[in-house]
Amino acid sequence: MTERSKAVGTACPHLRMGHDPRLGVWWLESLTDREREVLLLLGTGLGNRELARELGIAERTVKAHIANIVGKTGQQTRTQAAIVSALAHAALCSDPSCIRHPVTMLDRHQPSAA
């Protein structure tokens, strides 16, 4: 029985499609520091020209980094890699002042501990 067939009855679309969101970001170890930086910026929605300007590198180099990132993360497109970036922000961002854990709908409905 495949993982996908076991998860057919679940409400989670990730599990229904055979993807386990609990696996985390193990693939981050395969990225270079520069690829991690490019991936983090890719999640902001910048185009290649803006990424190159922000990083101080050639646009051709940005394209090479993105191709490497797409391959190493097991994605098929730049857009998929950008989504991965947004979802993995907490693991990618090293800025201690960054708000890494956005408020979820559940958090907003929790009663305050007064």
C-alpha cells in the first residue's frame, strides 16, 4: 500500500497527495550559503533582475543558483521553489529580529491567559 493510498481519507491535502509536511527541511543541508540566501529572497517574489541587484551578482548567476535550488529541493519550477522558501522561512532566515512564526488562525482564537 502506498503512502498516498493510506492517506486518502485525510483532510490534509499534503498527505492526500503523498507529501508529508512533517519531514521538515532536511534538504537545506545540501544548499550552499549563497543558494540559501537566493532561496530566501526568492520567497519575496522578486524577479531575477531584482535578485541580482539585491545580491550584487549577475542575472545569469541568479538563474544558475535558482536552477541548482530547484534541483536540490526536488521542485520542478521556480514558483514551487518560491513557495518552499515562504514555507521554510523560519529555517532559512538567520535574522534574530525576524518574526519567524506568523500568527495562525488558531493562535488568534486562543483565550488570553489573564
